[in-house]
Amino acid sequence: MKASIAVTPDRLRPAGPDSRALPPGADVAAGGVAVGSGPRLARRAAGLRSSAVRDLLADARRPDMISFAGGLPSPEGFEADAVREAFSAVLADAGHALQYGETEGEPQLREALARWSRARGVPADAGRILVTTGSQQALDLVARLLVDDGDTVAVARPTYLAALSVFRLTRARLVGLRGDAHGPLPEALEEAALGPDRLRMLYLVPDFANPTGETIGTERRRALLAVAARHGVVVVEDSPYAALRFRGEAPRPLSALAGEGPEAATVIHVSSLSKVMAPGLRVGWMVLPESLFAAAVRIKQALDLHTCTVTQLAAARLLQSGRLESNLPGIVRRYQERHDAMQAALRSAFGEALVTSRPEGGMFVWARQRSGRVVDTSRWLRAGLELGVMFVPGEAFYDDEPDPACLRLCFATTPPARIEQGVERLAKAWRLAGGAA
């Protein structure tokens, strides 16, 4: 079944906070932005556009569609029976489960998250854990905590597109750091720190990054932390994928390395149960330095009072029961099988025309067309949607000057046979868009 679908560059590119990013027809005026006949919007609201991935979700629901687009975990790992049992158990004490709770989070969940974090090398105690409504809220809290209008936030190139949206909402100035196969370059961070604008934060997804799937090695982590410490830059370690390692040895977390240099770096560790338990629970957390904890709690209190009590209690029960730990190896094996199937299919279908990242875990493969064979990825996506396959063009993951040759492919939700079929469609769409084998 074919569908007529409009895919435009604006639909795929995260927008900045200035007038260049405003919607068509917007009228810039003092105190806000008028869009159509409605009330004036604040500039930070008018400058935002919908996520490229979210815009593609409706297409993903087509029964004939093979989606490599959404960064969704496989529902085969959700353990619905265990979740149902956990909610039933906590609702036995409905007076607690359905009542308001503490802004910091339910104590039993904070203890369970501290144990989970320490088991993965993160220095964490319950007293420094702030439970959030998903890790996306944690990023929002960090930005509100540290970044004023016009402050600079350094990010990898490319990086997580929803983080770019959060930082733009705070009207931060984004600086994409040059990098290599080992991660952002320390000298690029040094240049940003010495620039004319105040560099407040370095945002990193150090393990199986979204979108590239790459991991920053230990020595590069140490070097980046040393620069950050020297210039008083707070490092945000966003780590939702670290538990999904299916090959190799895990580097130590940034938060564990932070105190090893001559000067201690300030690191805020952010994580989530979305990729290892279920994203619908919306349970994330932050491990904060003591000096920042009280202020972060006050900001969260102002935003939503607290994260859903009944969900927190159910998540705590699942963690305490050991069901998450026992279920995790199966999730990892499934992702390894699907990753390997995707790499094999891409080699077979594209030969040398695509260069792909080689992640040792996580959910994503980053592909780049070789020089001389590049087709516009928006045009490629349009052709793919007609053929029943979808991906996210790489331009969505850049703060500026996007690389038009790249695309992100998620393998997590698609079985191997379906991956092979989807990559065949992907290759056909590439040829229709102007690619040549």
C-alpha cells in the first residue's frame, strides 16, 4: 500500500530559538510572536518544532511499514505479567499509592535505584537521587538549574535530538564539538571553554550514543573531564543505554572517573528505566552532587510536585524483586541478534556504499553514505515511505551544519527476517532517490 506523504527539511530539523526558526507566517513582535490568529507565543515556544521521530510515528503504525526510525525498546522485554503483579501489589495500600508523594521520590525507589546504579559503577547513594518523570524531565531540570539565556552548552556532533530541543527551550547557545571515532575531542571542548560566551555545561551520551551507537573510551573520558574541571564546566552524563552492552568491556562511568584528576569535575548522572523496563512507566532519575541537590528539588517541585507515586512504587517493587536483573540478559541477547542481522543486511544490500558504526550495545546503527554516492536523505526517506520502510535522516541530530549523508537506524524492535526485508526496501528506496551501487 502506497501513501502520499510530505517530508520536508523543516519537518526533520530541530529548530533554534531565534526568528529564523519560527513557523511560517509568524510575526515577530515585542514581547512575543504572533502565529496565525491565535494569541502571541513566547519566543521559546514559537521557536520549537516537533521532533523528527515523533512526526514519523503515524507512518510507523501502517501495517505494511517496517520502521527503523523510532528509538523504541522491544515490547518483548516489557514483562507485562510482572508489571501487572507489581501494580496490583502496591495498590493493596491505595492510601499510599494514590496519594501525593515526596518531590525527591519514593524512598524505596531511591534506594533501589542507588543499588542499580552502584552495580554499574556509578557512585550513588539514595540521598543524592532525584526521581524524575523520565530522563527527559531530568534534562529539563538540569537546563533550568544551570543555564541562563545565552549561556553555552557543548554537545557532541551528532547528538540526541530531544536534548537539543530541551537546551533550545532554555535559549541556550549550542556548540557542537568536533570529534573522532573515540568521541568529542578535548581540544574542541577547550576551544569552546575559551570562547567569548560562558560555557556552562557539557552534555554527553557516553555509552552507545543516540544516534551513533558509539561509546566514548576511558582515556577520552578522562581527558574531557580534565578540561571540564579546569574550566568549571558541569558534565551531564546521560546514560539510558549502558546496561544494554552485548560485546566488549564497559568503560567506567564519567561520574566514577570525575574525582580522579588533579581537579574534580562536577558530573550529573542521568538515567532511566525506559530502555530496560518499560518507557510507559516514565521513571528516570538524576544522581546529583550534594551542592546542587536542594536547588534541583525546588525546581522539580515547582514543575510537577513529584513523579507519579503508584508508578514509582511499582518500579521499586520490580527492582527489588530481581525481575529486572533476570530479564535483562534476554533483552541484550535479542538486541545483539538484531544488530548483527542489520549489519549483515546492510553489507549485502549496499556493499561499500554505506559506512556504518559498530556499536557494542544499545539500539542504534549510524550509517553514512560514502563521498560521491550521497543522496539527499529527505528524498531517500520519501521514497522509503512509499515502499514501506522508514528511518531518521541524520540532519535531525545536529545543532547546526548537519551532515546530509547520514541516517540513523534502530534495530531494537524488528526481528532479523523483517530487518532483512526492511533493508532490501531501504536499498531500493536509495536507488530510486538517486543512489548508485
